Amino acid sequence: MSDTAERHDQAEPTEPEEPQERRHERLRERRVAALRGARRALARPGFVTTLRERLALLDGADELYDLDEPSDMYGNGVVAALEDRTAALLGTEAAAFFPTGTMAQQVALRCWAGRTGNPVVALHGLGHPEVHERDAFSRVGGLRPVRLTDAPRQPTADEVRGFEEPFGALMLELPLREAGYLLPTWEELTEVVEAARERDAVVHFDGARLWECTVHFGRPLAEIAGLADSVYVSFYKSLKGYGGAALAGPRALVEEAKAWRHRYGGQVFQQFPTVLSALAGLERELPRLPAYVTHARVVAAALREGLAAAGLPWARVHPEVPHTHEFQVWLPCDVEIAGEAALRQAEETGTMLFSRPWDAGGPGIALTEVSVGESGLEWTADDVRAAVADFAARLTA
């Protein structure tokens, strides 16, 4: 036996590779710790803060609702007040509070299916129900989703008109998160809605983030929501509440939806903490969203300039001019390299430019999302460019 073979036989066994799930959890813990410790960040999502900090969201709640009123039970009191407030903002006859958007949209679309006699729901292949809800429409809701397109853009009026089979409802996600928080133009949106009407289909907006769309459309919330037959909105994605959602639309639909809410297990005994946090979001965060959207455009332009100056000219900010206060950044590098550079920058400098996870956008391409919140308003374009230069140096080290 050769010396080489003998050394090979006596070699120490290698350590088993860390399970992917544990590695992702470890990276998440590190990312959360870095965000909590960072002196500067473009956004600070509420869900990464401590319980004490989350409870502080209810400071001053007596300015939002009379806290000497009886607590809610099974959807009355403060819950009904939030429903009325939501309906008024969206210009609808009524609204129903739901514990989750997944439940709210299943209920809405099965109610419409009963009215139209058609359980087929036309939607985008990148829509939330198709990507993140484990086929809930078909497995739980008795619905049959069909995909108008899988392209990373909003569906077109021609695709709605030319679809090869009848559908009872058209569901539009505004904005379409998986494609880069994309919105159509106002003209495109009205044309798509009209195309659905031509086919005798109802229109439902997946408006989890509808609150942040007014700047792009140049229209108030009620006018945007008024294009649809029903609208779902979230109270935690843009508004930083503890959770919860609402379905808004005609009173008859909403009353039926409340019956289905009970059947689905959504008739929760008491919900006042979540509901008060939603009222806080409507009062405090909703008026700030236009400023976030406007400043996101400054941040995106500076990011694009900084990446080009750092020698990454085909890195991409998508869309170039953000439609909301959130957008994507694509880099020509491996996911692990981008994620490690982002974390080291935050840990070593106290500045967190990229706080979201990185995903593979293709071979050798890393993709992340950027959100601009209240803390991001402090960043000038020069601040962003300087942070990009520091990040790029770590990326290429």
C-alpha cells in the first residue's frame, strides 16, 4: 500500500453537512440580531423587534378608541369600529375583519363563486395564493385557480379577453410582489377590469399592500378600490400591525363572508390587541406611506448609481423607478456571498443596507428585496452610494 493510500485510509471523517433548514434559521437569527443592533437601516420591520417594543405600538391607544368601552366579543365593539373605518377608507359599503388574508380571500372568492355559478378564479401564476398558500383555493375553498400568465409582470387586458375558458372571478394582486412589487398603469388597470366585465366576471383585488399604491396611480384609495367588486387589505404588511386583514365590498357579500368566517374558525373570541394595532397603523403609518414611496425612488436611483460605480454595471434595481416603497435588487454573484457581505457590513459598521434574505434568481444571480420605511427617510442619496461602495468592497473581497 502506498503512503498516499495509507494516509487516505487514516484520514479523519468529515463533519456532516449542516441541514439546510438549520442553516437558514441560523442565518435568520444572525440577520435579525444585525438589524436590531444596526444604527442605520432603510426599514425596521415590526416583526423583528422585541415583545416589549411591539407592545409599545399600543401606547396612546386611548386616542384611537375609547378604552373604557367594553372589550370586544366575537367581532363586536372595537372590531366593528375597525371594519367601519376600513370601509370608509376604501369607499365600500362594508368590511369584515379576518385573522388572516388567506382566510379572507378564500371566503371572498367562494362567495363570488356561489353568485356567479363558476368556481374558476383567473389569477397570476406569481400571485400569493399560487406561491405561498399550499393550494388552499383548490384543497380547502372548492375553487379552481387558472393562470392567466406566469410572466414577471401584471396580466394584460388581451390575456383576460383571450383566455380559453370561462372564469367567474378575476383576481389581481396589487402590487404583484414576486415580480418586484409591480403595478400596472392606471389605464392598464382599468382596461384589465373592463376586459373581465366583458366576460361577465367579477373582479377581486388582492390588495394586501393596496395602501401604498396611491402615489403610483395618482388616485385616492377609494377610487382604486372602486374598480373592483371586492378588496382584501392587510393590516400588518404596510401598516405594521400585529396581524389581521379585512375584506371590503358590498354589504350583502360582507354579511355572507362573516358567516363563512365563522365556519372557517375565524370568529375569534377577543381580538382587541390586534385590532388596536391596526387602528394605530391606519392613524400613524398610513399617512406616512406616500413619503416612503417617494423616497424609495431616491434610494433606488442611488443604489443603481452606486452599483455601477462599484464595477457591477449589470446589477439591476427592479423596477428602476419603484412603484411602491419596496423593490428588488439583482446582483451577479452567488447567494451566499451576497448574504454574507450584507451581514458583515451590518455587524462591522452598524449600517444595514440589505436587511432581507437573498434568494437565487438564476445561476450566479442573487436577488433580494429592499423596503424604505421611516428610518430610511434619514438616508440621503450620498449615504446610499457610500453604503453601496462599502458593501461592494466586501462583496468582491
